[in-house]
Amino acid sequence: MILPQNFEQKIGFAQLREMLDGLCLSALGRQFVAKMTFQTKHDQLHRLLLQTDEFRTLLQSGADFPSQHYHDVHPYLVRASLPGAYLDVPAFFALKMSLRTIRQALLFFTQAEETLYPTLRLLGIGVQVDRNLLAALDKVVDDEGLVRDNASPLLMQLRQELIARQGMLRKQIAGILRHAKSEGWIPGEAEPTIRGGRLVLPVIAEHKRRVKGLIHDESASGQTVFIEPEAVFELNNDIKDLENAYQRELIRILTALTDQLRPHIADLRKAYQYLGLLDFIRAKALLAGRLEASLPELHPRPLIQWKNVRHPLLYLTFRELKDNSREVVPLNVELNPDQRILLISGPNAGGKSVAMKTVGLVQYMLQCGLLIPAGDGSAAGVFDDIFLDIGDEQSLENDLSTYSSHLLSMKQFLMYAGKRSLVLIDEFGTGTEPALGGAIAEAVLDELNRARSFGVITTHYTNLKNYAERAPGIVNGAMRYDPERLQPLYRLEIGKPGSSFAIEIARKIGLPKQIVERATQLVGKDKIRYDRLLEGLEKEKADLEQRSAEAEKQERRMKKAAQEYQDLKQYLDETRLDVLRDAKAKAKLLLKDTNQQIEATIAEIRSSQADKEQTKQARQKLDTFVREELQIEPPKPRATREAADPATLKVGDKVALMGQEGYGEIMGLKGKTAEVSFGGMKTLAKVSQLEKISRAEVKERERKAEKASVGGGGSGMDITGRMASFSPTLDLRGERAEDALLKVMAFVDDAVMLGIPELKFLHGRGNGVLRQVVRDYVRKVREVASVADEHADRGGDGATVVVLK
């Protein structure tokens, strides 16, 4: 049972029905829209919903399903059922094209996978489209709606003769027209026209006697007369006779085709019932697509468990806004046997009525076979009744006030409501003196609760909120409100009542201060305290939600950073292993090739018996091979050096060891021995092993060193300089673990390359993380001979000493 009678208009379903009507392709589908009713049987409703859901899937897949020629041919079938009657060409064209659509639809579901559209496939059982009938229709009418010339041999013959006579007529008329124009009897721009089915010429009235023939008509002004020339009388007569014969043959063909159609009328009615049903289901699927609706889990018992449900009409309205300035706030609603009645409170314009209407409209949609705009994981049940009391229903004819009208509705609800009923009441108890109205409303609510009815009720009455708190089966709900800005949030929260914020709103809109204070005094301290408690709870709720959102955001950020760290560590480990593996493979291959080249060079020198020129060429060949394999640029020509002379050599001169690139400075001389400083390290060398470097080469080297230090470039490597500046102690204290690991890796690589025998890492004690990172890494390095704590006097386990092989 649905109450009141204008339920669809009040709840907004009439607009959805109009939308469905507009989405149908034919009157066939619109008939089903008009007959769509509230379903209470679970199995039947489930089948209707599955049909819509399957068609929605079909449309989303982009499958080539027929969507044209959904013609309503029922009037033609009624006419065809009369013996001796025949259908005209447009009727047969509509029959042919729509029957083809039906056949294509049946074929589509037959050829589709059985698991795709099982419910839609069942709709076609028993529907037949006779092939011979479709072929007979196609033989007479083409796809443009015209009669085929070869519909019968006689029709083709008549058509050909008619075309021939019309051609002869046009030629004769054209000759007469040219002559009459040249004589000035007919205006120069005039052309032949048709009057009474005869081809005639428009002749100027004053020359009508000059053209022999029959006058058929004249213009409204009398300036022109339409004359059929005497010379074409016979041709026109022949054409008229042929047209009559053609029409008689066509009627004979159409009559025979109608007689062939008549035995199939019963099957055709069933086929067009099927076509109309497809049109209706297609419209429901299109509406579901616009609403982003889905099929909830359907239960036979009353149940509402909706997640992120949206009001359909509001959703469509807001989506059409060009600036997308507003959007529907989704609701989470649950009514079950333990929580059957939801009592919604909150401020005016806060969304209470919209929430209640959303429940009523969406449930009614569902039980009319429409998919609902709810999120995944939603579930719904089946109600036998929906009762609605909303708005002002006062009646001047029956002398009923607004409150009397509400009471009459309450009387009906109490008479008919049961455990499978859904009761929807807006502004429960209003319309009369608050204390009495609240008392009556509480009594009615108690009786509905005893009847175990389901419902959504909106109210401002405190006594009803208190009753809901202590009565099992009823739960309070509040429309969320921003108490700071006094703006509604349109979000439903189940579990606590809401404040009307009447005093706060009055203060915000600028009501005189003395009025607000007087109202506060009149309402009483208990009421103010109650509302302020609710206001405080609302503030705490909003603050907690904000903190929770920030905490979740921070947690996501930390998880992302940790994942990036793990990815980076894994990448570095994998990259290091790959580089080492690749370098070892290349070194092994290079060593093999170099040994072969050296052996070949030695063999060549031996075979030439140490000939000086051939030995020089072999050495040059070997040098070229080494440079190419190691990708070393050939040494550039350098400034001419002269051997160091003990007699001329003095402190401060720049010298180099013979054959070496690096150079140093003479620090002292003693006979044939010189003390030379290379990169800060002093060494003794024989003067005979030294070469004196010119000032030009020194300047060139200084310029290159300065360029390399500034630009970071340079292809060479000053090993001596790096050995001099290398410190065997690395201080890691205060570093993060990942940064420390990178420094340790680079530090150990440099030490191994420079041949440093012993390293020391200062990491401190702390929680032991840095010590663990250092020791885990160096123990994996093959060049490391031992790892140990520093002596207790020099730091103990706060430092790690590493001895290299």
C-alpha cells in the first residue's frame, strides 16, 4: 500500500517517470513506463532489477545492439485483422524495419555468451519472427520505404511504360514551351506544372487563344492560365491510364501481402510486446547510467543498508550546473530489525527533509525496478507499504487545518502500518501547541515502534529525541552543522541527536540582542544547557575529524617516505652488485685479450730477432691496443723537458721522475741526491732520474688543475695529490643511517684504490645503528682483512678499525 495517493508527486518520482518516458524510443516503451508500479514480491522485483542491470552492462560495453526502428504497429495489426482490408506502403515499411530490429535483438542475445545476459535472454523465449514473412515484406518495400519496381512482373512492366511515356511527354512539352516563350506567350522564367494530374503550361491570359489546348486552371490574379496543349492530350491520357493500372496492381500486391500477414498477427503482437519491453528496459538502463546507479544486494525482508546514497533529482540538477559549484553530499543510512526507526533532528535548512525524501524516493525507485544511486556494498530489502506525511495538506472543502491533516495521516498510518511498512514523516508533531503536539507525536511514535514498523522521521522536539535515546528499535540521527560558521554540512550522523541552533542562528542573522537574551531566559536553563551540550559535541566532533584527517595524511606521508627509502636501498644494492659483476667480467675479458696481445707482441719480437724497428712497431701496436681497450686518450705532446743537471739544479725548481706525468719541487740537494716534495710527501731521488720542467709546462699544468677544481671536469686523476689529501679517519657521528652508508661506500672505494692499509670510522655508541651499518658493509668488502673496536683509550666500541689486505 502506498499513501497518500499523490505519493509520486510529493516524493519526486513523477519527474523520474517523465525522464524515463523521454528516454524511450517509441510508444511501445512509453506504455510500459506508464504501467510501472510498486513491486512487493522479491523474486519478481529481483528479476526486473537484473534485467536493468544487464542492459546497463550491455550499454557500457559498447556492443552493437539495435537502437532504431522501435515502431508501434498495433494500429496496423488491428486493421490487418479485418478480412478484405489492406495496409499501405508506410505501414509495411514500419512492420518490416521493426521486425528486423526484433530479429536482430533475438540474434544478439542468442550469440552472446550465456553468462553475460541470462535474464534478458529469457525474455525472448517464445518470440518468433517468420523468415518468409520478412522476405515477403522486403520483396515489396525497400529500406527507403519505397515500393520495389520488381514487386511483380506486371508492376515492373507498367513502371517501365510509365517512365517511357513521361519521357516522351517531357520532350513534347519542352518543344511547345520553347516556341511559346519565343513568341512571348509564356514568361521567360516559367516552367511546366501539374494541374489535376495533367502536365500543363502557364500561359499569359491575353495569349491563351494562341495556344491550342484545354484550360485547367488560372492564377488567383487572373494574369496566368494553365493550358494542357492539344498535342499532348493523348500522351497525358496514356500516362493517366498507366498510373491507374499501376495503382490497381499495387493494391492487389498490398492486399495479397496483408492476407499473408494476417495469420501471424498473434505472434506479431507477442513480438512487439517484447520490443516494447526492450525499449523500456533500455530507458531504465540509460537513466541508471546518468545517475551512476547500481544494483544493491537484495533481501526479501525489510532492510535499508545504503552507503553513499544520493538524492537522484538533486544529483541530476547539480550535475547540469556549468560551474560545478554544488554537489550532492552522500548519506549513509541503515535500518534493520534492531534499528528500525531513524529520528533525524537538526537546524532548519540543514537537510533533514532531503534525507527523509532520499530514503523514500530511492526505496520506491528500487521497488519499481530501477537501479539506485548508492555505492558499492549497499544492501536493500522489500517493503509492503510506504506511508508519507509531508507538507501542508489543509483542505478548505473538508474544513481541515494543517494539523488536522497530519493527524488524519497518523490515523491511517496507525491503522495499516506493520512490520513490513516504511513510514516517512516530516516535521513530526508540528502544527499545534508544542507541548501537546510533542506529547501526541511521542505517543504515535511509541505505537509505531510497538508495531515494529520501519521509518524515517524528522523533528525538532526534545521529548522525541529523549524518547529515541531510551526506546529500543529507535535511533537518533543528526544533520551535521558547523557551529563556528553556523552553516549546514548536509551530512547525516546516526547515533546522536542534533541541535536546532535556533538561538545561535537568531543571533547570527542580527536579531536584536535583548530579544535573543529574553528568548534565552524564556526557554529555560535546561534547554539552553542541552543545546549547548549538543553544540559542544558538534565542535568536538569536527575537531576530532580534522585531527584524524591530518593524522591519516601524515601516516600516508611516512609510509610513502619509508617505501621510497626501501626502494632506494634496494636499487643501490642491486646497482652496486651489477656494477661490480659487470666490471669483473670486463676486467677478466680485458685481461685475457691483453695477455694474448702481449704474447703475440713477444712472439713477434722474438721472430724478428729483436730488430730495433720491428720491436718499436710491435710496442706501438701493443700501446694502441691498450689505449683502445681501456679507452685512454693518447698522451698529448708535452713541452720539451731536459735532463736535470746537478750543477744547475737548485732548490725550488720543478722536476718530474723520468716517464712520469706528476711533478714536484726540489726541497734540498746533497751531491747527486735530491729531496723532492710530491703533493706534500717528501722523497729522495737521484738527480739522474729527474727531468727539469719548463715554466710553460708548469703554467699549463696549473691552468688545467684550476679548471678541473672549478668546473669539476678533467679526465685525469692526480693519484699522488689524492693520497696526500686522504685522511684514513671518517667521522660519521650525527649522520643518518642511509647518508652514512653512502659515505662509507665511497670512503672504502677510495682507500682500496689508493692502497691505504688501515681505516678508522668514528660512529659513537648511541643506539648502535651507525656501528651496525658500518660493520655490516665493510665485512662484505673482499679487500677488508679485519674489523675490530678501537683501543679502549681511543674510543673503544665508539669507533671501528678496519685493516685492508
